[in-house]
Amino acid sequence: MNLFASPMDLSNAPGGDQTWLTSIFPPLFSFLAAFSTTNSYVFNSAKLLLLGTIIETGRRLFIWLVERFRIQYSITAEFTEGDPAYEWLIHFLTHEQLWRRSYDFRVFATNSKRRWSIGTGGSTKEPGTKKGNAEYVPTYEQPLLFRWNGYWLDIRRTMSQATNLPFQYGGTSDSGKIYVTLYTRNFAVLTELVEEVRLLYLEVSRPNVIVHMADGPHYAPTSFTWTNVKCKVRRALSSIVLPNGVMESIVEDAKEFIDSEEWYHERGIPYHRGFLLYGPPGSGKTSTIYALAGALGMEIYSVSLASSFVDDSYLQSAASSIPKNSIFLIEDIDCAFPSREERDNQPNGYIPGMPPMDPPWMLASGSRRSSVTLSGLLNVLDGVGSEEGKLFFATTNYVDRLDPALLRPGRIDRKVEYSLATKDQATSLFAQFYPEAQFPHIMPNHDLSTDSHAEVTVTTEGQSDFDSDSIAQLSKEFGNRVPLDEFSIAELQGYLLTCKKQPLEAVKGVADWIVFQRKERKEKSEREEAERERAKRRRRRWQGYIILRLQLRLRQRMKQMILKGICSSRGVDELV
């Protein structure tokens, strides 16, 4: 049988030798046979066109049949990056080493950002293992087909169209979707798969605190905000040095809230709990939240109101996409409100919604105020998304800048004040840095509390006359030498890091460190005061320049009006 026989041969061939195409399309081939006598080139092209049409029709028919089979005998689930379920699934696929034979990788220097690299399960290594200097992340673009619990799973990953956007707009992130097709009609299999990958994710993430950060705008309505995920080592509650009972009170409050969902619903009270941690920088506000998240096994979703892309709609979208039993953190919430200096610098007082009359160079170099409005922030705290069992935490260094409407109960249910280090906190911090188990042979020659320059010795292991309270004595002496409410815990910690293996030197040198810090603070304060004075003078000159220009324009306008009136009066006189 000759598929491409010429029309003349087809017409003269016996019936058994005629091609099957002539039997299917007899009128067409009769026309082609008559036409081929004048143009054989057109006839050959028509044959190829007809063959291509048949092949394409068959291909589409096959795809249609496959899709009908998928619809009838399979379930397909979509997982979008930025949603927690996407993290569960990508960790499961990496844990099962399904992409171990991938030939396309992206190489990143090891940092705190979580990536699902091969061989290590991303940042999910066992505690205590040493990380390498680089992470090798497969592109995850190859389709997969494997068996799970007796069912076939088809995995396909697609990249988001936002990957073509510039880097500063978040467009080069690995955003995308994963489609999982299960060849079964039992929906319970899908729920079983999701629950298994969730439990595996929680088990592996237990040693860490997972922090989701909003670091760029999203452009598609279905895109998610929380695409930047970082891992931090879980901190013990005892490592947070606060006044006695403060940390324990916050933990008990949060636990009681988590266990009281039914109680809230029965009484029709919004299931929401808001905390405001305020105080000077370095006093332990953010560390408290991280330690609390580790103790409760919750993930943190953090957004900064100072980011240029964060406005009311973005904040609303971000808050509504946070899953249940999570911590929603807004650090430095006061940046959404003008400072006292900004209000004082406004002509005739501060007018909400009006920009400050600052010189352009000062606006460019100064701090940018948030695009989030007070009403937008209140709508987020009062919205439906805030009633899904989330713990809301806000931190600020300047509580006096916050609007009273933000602080009312129902939005902020509990306010916790943080202060500079007390003597008890300094003592506890010293004891944490130098545990007795690691420094068992330190013994002062005499009471350090009466002589700031007491000589000290280190005994040998063979000596048995060691006073077991020597570290406690040094801790107490260190606390006594630190002035009350003058230095933050972070500053004291920075000092102790300079002599982390020398507790005696830490006690002896703290007095000189205090003198140096006071001198440095005084110089810094003088520089800042001088800069503020220069800024005020520049601002006054600029405002005077603006006022002068307005006055000149007003005078020109008045002259024009006067001249116009004179001309009009002269025209009337001439007419008369």
C-alpha cells in the first residue's frame, strides 16, 4: 500500500492496491487527480497538509481522552508558594529525595533563608550538624511519577509569570505552583497525604523557629505575600533575661488563649489576642517573641510598616493570608505615626495627611514615613482575619507616639513594659554567660564587693578548698557595679562577649566600660543635638524661602488684578 501514490497511479491501480486515503476522501482525491495534471507541486503539498491534519487531530483526540481519564479517575490539588501547605509538600518531596537525579541546580551561599536543598533537606538538618558553605537547590521543574501508600502520584511544578519582573520588585523569586495528581477517586487519600506532609514538616521544623517575612509586593490576585522564609534556632525561655515573672506571665497568657477557642466562640467574643511590647531598644522585646514562638511551636509572620511597598491593601492581604495558630508580628509599629519632632516642625501644628514643609534634600535623606494609615491598621486588627486564633504582637520604642484608638482593649489586650537593665537582670545575665559547671575553679582572694581592683587567682583542679558560691558571688558583684536603668541587656551582653571566657576580667573591667560608654553617649548626644540645630536652621531658611515665593506670587497676582480693574474702568469711561 502506497500512502503517497500520485493521483494518476491511484486511478489506474487495481482496487486492492488503492490507498486507504482514497476510500476515505474520494471526492477530494478525484479533484486532486484532475488538478495534478497541471501542478504536481501543489498536489504533493496538499498531501502533506492532509497528513499533518490527520496527525494533529489524532494528537488532540489522545490528549482529550487522557484528560477525560484524569477527570474521571484522578484528583488534582494545587499548592501555591507562599502558602504553608506549599512548604509542607516541598519538604516532603525533598525528604523523599524524589529530585535526587536532577541535573539543573541553583547554588546559594548558606545563610538563614530556608531553601530545600538536596542531601540535607534544606535547612532541616539535625541539631548540632555542621552546615556547608553552599546549598544546591534543584530547579524542581522535572515532572515526577511515583507511588505513595499504594497510589500513583503525578507531580508537576510551574513557575510564576512574576519571575520576569525586576529583582527589586520581588520578581526573581522562585515563586510558582505545584500540581499533585492522585490516581484515585477517594478524596480521603488527598486529606491523608496533606496531613502526613504537615506532620512531617512540623517534626523536622521543631528545633527551629520559622519566620515568614513580607519582603516584596505581589502582583497577581492569587499570589501570596509570605515567600521569604527564614529559620532561627529556637531559644530557651530561660535565656531571655527579664524581671522575675514577666516571661512566665506572657507564656501562660498565650497558652490560655490557645486553649480557649471554644470558650471565645460560645460567648461570641472575637478569638483574638493582642500584645504590645514597648520600651527602649535592646531590652528584649523581639527576643521574647522568638522564644515564645519556640516554646509554643508557632510560626512567626513578620511585616515592617516602614517598607515602601506596604500600604493599607497590602497589609490587609498579608494579615488575611496568615494561617491559624500563628504569630502576626509588626515591629516598630510607631513608624506608622509621626514623631513629636515631625509634629512640632509643621507650620501651625501638625495637619494629618499633609506632607512636612522640609527641603527636598532632607526629605530624601530622612526617614520615610509609612504608607499605612491609622484607619487601615485598625481595620486589620478589627477584621475577620484577626479572629482566627492568631496572636498579634506589636513592638515599639516610643509608646507615646501611638494613637489611643490603637491601644484600646480588643485590639491591644495586654501591654508589657520593658525597661533598661536592673541589677537583678545584670546578675542573671552574668550567671548565664559563666555557668558554674564551666568555671568550677574560680575563687577570689577576698571580697570583690569592697575593692573594685581585688586581685584574683585561679585554683587548680587538685585544690579542694574551693568555694562553690564564687560564680554566684561574682554575678552579684557584677550586678552591683552596673548602674540601675542606664544600660540595656543588649549593651551588657555586648560587653560580656568581649570577655566571654574571662569572668574575673568581666567584673574588673565593667567600671572602665561604664565610663567609656557614658563618654561615648555624651559625645553622640552632642553631635545629634548639633545636627538637629543645623537641620532646624536649614528648615527655617527653606520655609522662609517658600513663604517669600508665595508672597511674591501673591503680590504679582494682586498687581494683575489691579491692572485688570483699571483697564476695565477705563474702557467703561471711553464708552461713556
